[in-house]
Amino acid sequence: MKNINLLIFIFYIFSLSACANASNFKAEQILNTKSNLHNFTSDEKLQNFKEKFQKKQDLKIRIFGDSHIAADFFSGELRNLIFQNNSIGFTYPLQPEYHQNTNLSYKNKGFIILNSKNNDKNISYPLGGIIAQAQKKDAYIELNTKLNNKFKIGILFKSPNTDKAFQINDAKKQNFILQSPMAQKWTYKELENVSFPLKIQALQKNVSLGGYFIYKQYNNNFIDILGINGASSTLWLRWNEKTLKHELKILNNDFIMLVYGSNDILLPGFSKANFKKNYKKLIQILKENNPRAIITLVTPPTLAKKDEKNSLLKQKFKEAKNAIYELAKEEELLVFDTNEFIEQSGGKNVWIKHDLSLKDVHLTIQGYKMMANKFYKDLKALLK
């Protein structure tokens, strides 16, 4: 918690500076560039989504990606712009360092986080690739939200045996027990009318949690995020595909964004062909299990200036971006080109000068909010 507070404080300082420079560089100057949302999807799909988008009822949006979304700055601003969210959707069992979901607060004692970005590839990771594992009996996680607090909650869990694994107590003093019928297999259990805050307590050592689906019976408005710092488009290959497909069907998203590429080009042996092949497989799995969803690929933001001088990295960046456009055309998707957006609105140096971007590949809080505003503006224009 100290680390995430430090990260947010650092971003906050940059954001204060951005506000000080706002008089010299107004948002209108940035947002009034031509559209950076490129459409390769079908008119029929767009029309179906348009109706939901305009009514802002039962609108379920999911974002997969890397550090550009893991801190919930981009997605948090989108929530504010699109609707008043009333649900959380999917969220990690615990948030890794430098990650957050602004709709949900966590406290824990006695759990460790297993991260598919860092840990043993042989672990059976579920959707999102984050596991919270109890290191002792009576380890616990406390969850709370400021949203209207009565929800339906689906919990993914796993136990080394078939004994009772977890006990859950909610604000109304309801008591629930999680017990798996099979050892070492992911089990999904839904609980009705659960009130926050709630406490999830381990009844034995080495039991694991794989994530929560927090939603209402009807009319859910949410943007959930599955972002991991350092993630590439191949991260999903470490997730259990059978479990992944089952979880993708639970909420049946209307709109999915994929924010990968920045880390792919840094991988040893990066090739456009492999990048495209693995990304395509993920896209096809998403389409298979959320067939009505509009899918948007987001290109990596502009390279850091020091990387612009690296001709090999610059070439890989170009190849990744080209692959994203090719995939969008082949799979009938949307592309939101953040690199194009930054270049059209003055370029990396201008963004750095006005505290919208850090000197590396990342943006500031204000920069991510600007990116969300531009995406929202372009999406509204597309759906007119």
C-alpha cells in the first residue's frame, strides 16, 4: 500500500504541474485534432453498440493491457465521461504494487500475490493472471467500495483438497463458505445479495483466490481493467485457457479494449509475425466468448526521445503498429492510435513540456485523462 501511495503521489505532483501549464496549452488545442479512432468493424456491430452506448444502460466495458492502464487513470476518466458506473465487474483478488482499482479498496494479512508476469509459468493462472494465495490459516482479505453496496459476487478459488477453503462475512453479518468439489482445480461460486464491506478468511493454508466478479443482477454499467505492469500481448498464454474461456462468458462484455505493444517490442527476439500471431489468437478467443463485443486495439504511445535514436527499437515500434492495423482489418476491429494522437497534438516534446507525458513511454495522470477524453470524443463522433 505504501508503494502504490508513493506512485500516486508522484503522478499527483506531475498533475499539479500540468494544471499550472494549462493556461498555455488548453485541452481544446489537443482534442480538436482529427479523429484517431479508425474503424474497420461492421456497420451492424456498430449500430448494436450505438444503441447501448446512447442509452448508457447495461453497458459493460473491459480493458486488457499493460502499465498504461494498470493504475486505473485512463479507465477511471472514461468511467466519468461515459456513465455513472454502478458495478465493478471483474477485479483482481489483490492488487499488485503500483496497480489499483479506484472502485474497490483492499486490506489483507497473510496473503501473497502470484503474478503471471513474474512467476512460474507452470502455475495455472486464471483470467487476468493474478492469484492471491494464503500463507497460513486465518489469513484474510477485506474489500470495500463506495458504490451502492449490495451486489452479486462471483468468486474464483482453488484449494489443495476438498475441505472448506474460505469463509466470507459481509456487512449484514451473512456468512458464506467456499468449498471446492475437486482438489487443485479452479472453482467458481456465486453469492447473492452481498453487502460491503466484506471479509474473506482462509480456513486453511495454501488456498487461492483468482478474482472477483462484482455486479448487479440487471443493468450493470462498469469499466473493469485487467492491466499488469510490464505485460505483453503474450501474457495470456500463461493463463489456463479453459478457465479463461469460462470466465470470459460470465459478464458478456459489450466493448473490449486491448492495450499492448509497448513491452512486446522490448522482448528478445521480437518479430512482427509472432506478435501478430499471438495477438490474433487472443482476439479470436475474445470474439468467440464475447461475440457481440466491439473490440478496439490501442497502439503504444510515442516512444521516449532516447528510444527514438535507437533505430532497431524504432523499427520494432513501426512493425508492431503496422501489425495492429493489419489485425484490425483482418478481424474487423477498431484502432485507437495514441502515437498518431500525440504527434498530431504537438509531439512528445510538447507533451513533456506541458506535463502530459513523462520522459519515458508513460504519460502523466493528466496525459492519461487527455487520452481518455480524446478516445471518448472520437468514439462519440463515430457513433453519431
